[in-house]
Amino acid sequence: MLDATKTKVANNGAFGARINLKQMWIPPGDNPLASSAVHGPDMYYRNIHWQFIWKPFQQFGKYVELKQIACIHGCGAGNLETKGLRWRPQIKYSDIVWVLHDRIQCKCCGKYTSTIDPCFLALLPTVVAEQLPFITTAAGPGIDRSMLYMLNSLKTKQIMEGSFAGVINELLRIAYDFNRVSYYDRIALTAEQDSIGHFAQPVKPPYSAFNYPGDHNGIKVTAAMLTAEAALSEFSSDAVRRYDSNRPYSHGASEQSLPIISYFF
């Protein structure tokens, strides 16, 4: 389903196919148990999650254009161009939201960034930047903004990043294991039906346990990740205020790297 959405957005308007970018949210795909066939864990791992489309220059073009944005590495405005679409997972309590965004390259220095990089977001008008409901990092998964608000409130009750991360990971693990067991139950049921009908089926790919090595192993929250998200959130708010006041932008954020499935980034 991720590939299908990516193709629709990339070819939007071509061949008569259109997708409403202003809607931004795309609901999960069909329940895998109700599907006619399950070819692997992807149907459970990626297809049953919400998707969020972040194309600010098409969705909010009357407020900002790409040619107005300067390169975050110090080059002037008018040098940026889009270089394809990428997916990035964002954690929202017990669920994962996949965010589709543009990769950006500067024609002057040749360096890359993305439209969800916190340094890039800091250059957008406040009213536009706030439409992205996630706190992101330069690389790696982000978190839903409301989770950071909750954490800040819980800190007044002596519940810190480590304890909060533990609770979120427990929720993620339960949801992950539910889908994993459902996947293997579906395989077992299909195998039983095939044996009755004497149909040979190819061996299905494994669905790794949560946080174990493998192609499907979940996404774990760490205390360091939450600390980085909080720091970048504070930086972004300050940088947005400087931008809106027409003051010089300073590239002062630490690009905390949290790599996971680099293909998507």
C-alpha cells in the first residue's frame, strides 16, 4: 500500500489519476484477514497503518513556495529542488504513522535534506509548519506531538523519559505481537485449507519478533530519542519565531541521527 500511495502522489494528475493532497491523511488498507491472499508480513507491518502526506508547497502554496526557502546549509533562496519521495515512520502511542515527504537537494552545494527535517521546517511560516503533527529529527523516526505534551506533563509527577519510553514500548510491543500472531494464524489456516485441496504454496517470509534482527522487527522508543525530540521541538519553535521576524536564520540544531530502514529516508 505504501508503494501504491507513493506512485499516486508522484504521478498526481497524470493518466487521469488524482489524489487529494489537501486531505493529508490516508486511512489504513484492508484488514489482512479479510484479504484474498497474504504474501508476506508487509500487509500486517505497513499496510494497516495510517499514512500522512506532507507536500507543503502543493498543499499550502498560497502561503509559501519552494523558491522562497533558503538552503539549510547556508546557500541562498531559489536553489532548492525536489528529488523524489520518501517514507518515514512516526510513532503515535501504540501505532505507527507513515509520513510521505519530499527529499530536497540544493543545486548550489549539492547537499540533501527533506521537507520534514526540523531545520527545514523552521524556515516555513509558522502556520504551515504547525500542520505537521509530528516532532521529527534529521533522520530516523519521530513522535506524535501530543506525546511530547504528555511527557512534559508527566515530568511534573516525576515520570521521566525512561519510564515514559517503557510504557510506549509496551504498547507498541502488544500491538506488534497481535499482528505477528495474526499473520502466523492466517498462514496456518491457509496451509490447512491447501492441504485439504492438495495445493502447494510457497513458504511465507518470517515475521521477526519485536526488536529482533530481521526485515520486520518493530520500532522501539528510547529515552535518548525522546530527549532529542524535545530539544529539537524547542529549537524549531525558536527558529520559527526568528524566521517570522525576518531575522537571520542560524543553523544551530543538532542533527540527531536515529537510523532505521534507511531505504525510506
